[in-house]
Amino acid sequence: MNLTALDIKKHEFSKSFRGFDAQEVQAYLEMLAEEFLNLQKENDNFTRRILQLETQLSDYKSLEEKWKFTMMNAQNSADKALESSRKEADILKREAELKAEEIIAEARRKTAGYREELDMLQAEKNSFIKRLKHLLKSQWELIDVLEKEDEE
């Protein structure tokens, strides 16, 4: 039964001989109706407040889900970026190693070329020394021959 403050105020009791004092009953019913009205208002306020809090809770849960989703996406993005950086670092390392190997190979080729050139120059020097010695020897022999001719 849904009872309202107006129902309490308007309720009428049947009259009987030697019954309750009508004014006292009426005053009590008015006081009861007023208290009932206050309780209904308080109940309405609590109901509104509960609805408001349930809405806020729902909003907070939705926000929490969005944050979780955002954090998971951020974590996934960070993981992907880290993995990408590692792969790029590996590629750069491999490229650097290949470049270093190329530089070393080129240096070895140049060193071998310089050694060959040095060997050729050494051989030319030795050949020049031999020819010079031979020339000096022949000139010395010529001087000896000329001196002998002068003596004779």
C-alpha cells in the first residue's frame, strides 16, 4: 500500500461512543503526516543522491576502462617502439660491421699495393746500385787501363 502524507491527513475514523478524542487524533495524524512528508522528501533526496552516485560510479568505471585501454595501448606502443629500436640498432650494427670490414679490406689491399710498390722500388734501387757498381767498376778498370798505358 502506497501511503502519502495527504492520505494520512484526510483519513477519517468512524465515530463511536466513548472513542478517542477527535482533536487529539487529528493533531496526531497531522503531525504524523508532516513527519511522513519529511521522510518522503528525505527518501526522494536519498534516491536522487543514489542515482547521482550510481551515474558517477558508472562514469568512473567507464573512465577507468578508457584509462586501462589507453595504458595498454601506450604499453603496446612502447613495446613496439623498443622492439623497432632494437631491430634498427641491430641493422645499424651489422651495417657498421660490414663497413668496418670493407674499410679493413681496402686498407689491406692498399697495404699490399704499397708493399708491392715498395718491393718494386727496392728492386729498382738494388738494380740501380748494381748498375752503378758495374759502371764504377768498369770506369775503375778504364782508369787502371789508362794508368797502365801512361806508365808504359
